[in-house]
Amino acid sequence: MDHEHPLKTFARETTFHEEERARYDRLIRQARAPKPSPWAIPWPALSLGLAGAAIAAFFALRTPEPTPVSLAMSASAESTALTATLGEHVAVEYSGVGQASGTSQAPRIVWESGVATFSVTPGEGIDLRVRTPEGEVRVLGTIFDVERSALGTQVRVKRGKVGVTCEDGSAVEITQGQSHTCLPTTAAGQLGRARALQSASASADELLQATAAGLAAADLSADTRAELHAVRLDVFTSSASWPQALEEARAYLNTKQEARRPWALQRAAQLSALVEGCGAAQVYLAELEAAGAAESVAELRARCPSP
């Protein structure tokens, strides 16, 4: 077996190949490169940090801390409507009486009477609520009116949508161009509504519905009961429903209220004579004469002399 000459073997083993040269150059470059500081922040991380700070600053500007709201709202219907702001995103124009509290992000209004128009910037998460004795209005981003009168609380939407929850438990959502009225739920409130309907020449059905609701109310007092029967007496008299009118006159007298007793006695005397005859009218005529009001029934007494 042939053996390679020792000089050839030495030359082959000590030859500097190209792949070894490349590896050597790479190691030299790495050794000469400056080492990064252990505290240095890589540029991508720095960019993200600056972007995060900018985003945080943006949202800080967009969502400021809510500020407390306190405003006594009072303007007579005869004067020019007043305007006020309840934070950056809520404006109100009002003629009436109310009170604002809460915060700029969650204003709370107690509205007692008159008209108030609220303008709320949509999309800002404003939780505005308007409370009246008849119900609560919850804003869903809109412009709307709240009017409180003896007829109840009426909500009218000019733009957007609101939720209305009435004291009777009913709840609706209304949108642009729609309105909803929460009716009074107390006996005195229904009496006030009935009187307002009378002044507005409302129909007999509307008046009878209001007075019936008042008579069914849990907080009905004797004087309110008497006045509700007085309204019903007027309604039935106007429609020539004589038996029903007589029933209401007697119901008024049974309350024992003195405020309008002579008026009710006179009505009862006239109606009982018309419906049941002179004998039924005698008790009312006698009470009026004993009270010194004989002149008010002189004509009826002439037709129905004492037995």
C-alpha cells in the first residue's frame, strides 16, 4: 500500500480553505462591533411606547373626569326661556321649575312644572335622566322636550330616541316625531288633570276616565273625592244624563264636605225633583231653607210645596 509523502500531507492539512476564511472573517467582525448598552431601548419598543402615550393622552382628552352638576332651574312661562349647560355634552333650554344634580356624565333632573328642552351629544355615553312625579325619561342620545302640567308629563322627541318609564309601570321607547304622556297616578293629580281637561273643553269620556282613575287611587282623601264627584256632576249635567248627575250630587253630599255643600244641595234638589218627583226633593229643600238659602230654591219650592 502506497503512503503519501509526509510533506504532501503537511501541505494538505495546513491549507487555508475558503469556508474557513469566511468563518474567520465573520468572527472578527463580531468581535469588533460595539456592544449595546444594557439600558438601551430598541427602536420598535420605543415607537410602541410613544404611540401608547399618545393614545393615552388622546383618551384622557376624550373622557375627562365627570364634574359635579348643581343648578336650580327657575324661569316663568311669561319670560324668555333660559339656557344652561350641564357639562360639555348636555344643554338645556327651559321655562319652568326644576333642579339639576349628579355629574356632567350622569346628570339627574327633577322637573316640577313647565317645559324643558334637552340637547345631548350622541355617542358620548351620557346617562341623562329626567324625573317628574309621573315618570322618568332616560336619554339615548337625542334632543327632546319634557313638559309637565296638570295633564301629566308629556315627552316629545325632536331627534334620536328616549326611553320613558311611567309611574304606573308602563315603559316605552319613542323616536323622532313621536310623543308619549305619563298620566298622574295620585288622586289629587287626576283631579288636577280633570280640571285642566274641563278648561280645554275635553270630551266627556276623557273627563270621566280621569275622575274614575282619581276615585280609584289609593291616596284618595275626602275632600278630593268630593271634588271628583263635583266634576262628574258637571259632566253628566252637561250631557243631560239626569239620573247619573243625581247620583253624583248625592255622592258629593255623602262626603260631608262643606266647601260647596249649598251648591250640591241645590243641584240634588233640582235633579231629584226631575228624576224622582217632588217628594224626593223635600230633604234637600229643607236643609237649604234651614241654612238661610231659601231664595236659591224659591222657584223649585213654588213647584214643590212643603207637605
